[in-house]
Amino acid sequence: MEAVLEFLDRPDGDWGIEDIRVTRAGIIGRRERGKPIRFSFRCFDVPVRAEARLGDGTVDLELAAVIGAVPFTAEAADARKRILSRVRGQRGLLLTDGRNLCAYSRCRIEAPLRPDNLMTELVCFMLDVKPEVEELEPLLPARHRARSGSVAA
């Protein structure tokens, strides 16, 4: 807790999330700025991974949401064709390696990384992802949906 109070007491207010480290045990302390910030969460029953790297006065934020697995042609040829067609039409939001269906975004945020700036980027990304999840879920066989828990983050 001392680390948080120390940051909050800075007169210049020039600190961000990149200065604080929270361990799995919930202990808060200083963080090494050279290491990326990694975290994950679930939204709309979809696992999302985030990684932020500090640059020169900026933070590069990468977000990846695993929507589900693309079915093999032998399992559901029509669904596979429609899913891949939708991926091609999304200009980069949706990606696939032929197996997993993901939503991906990369953005640059001015440092320091404030909680409100981070939350804004996360919410905007998930609002873009939500219609894709709703449209694609019926096309994914039940065992391939992120909701089923069969797809890892």
C-alpha cells in the first residue's frame, strides 16, 4: 500500500499504471519500466489478453480476444466458409490462423498510462468485438465457442 500512497502523493501527478506492479498475491509495489504490462480478463464471455509496452513518451497497447475456433471443413463446411468470409471483410479487426478466430487491436496511448485512458481503449475494443461475437457465435459449432471453455486465452 505504501507504493500506491507514494505515487498518489507525488506533487506533479506524473505517474501511471506503468509505475505500479500488482503480484498474483495482490501485493502492490514498484514495477520495472522495461518489462511489458500483461493482464487478461473476460468480457461477453470471451477471453481477452492485453499487453502494454512503454515507448518514448507513449504506451503501445495490444489487445487480443479469442472468439472461438474455426471449424474444420469436414465438420461444418458452410460455417467455415461464412466465418472466413466475415474475417476478410473486417479490415483487420478479425484474424484467424485457420484454427482460432480472434479479434485484434493495437493502439498507441500517451504516457503516463492513466486508468481512464486504459479503460477507454478496453471499452472501445470490446464494443467493436461485441457485434462480431453475436454474429459469429451461431456459426461456431458448440464445442468451438469461447463460452464453452474449450478455447484457451
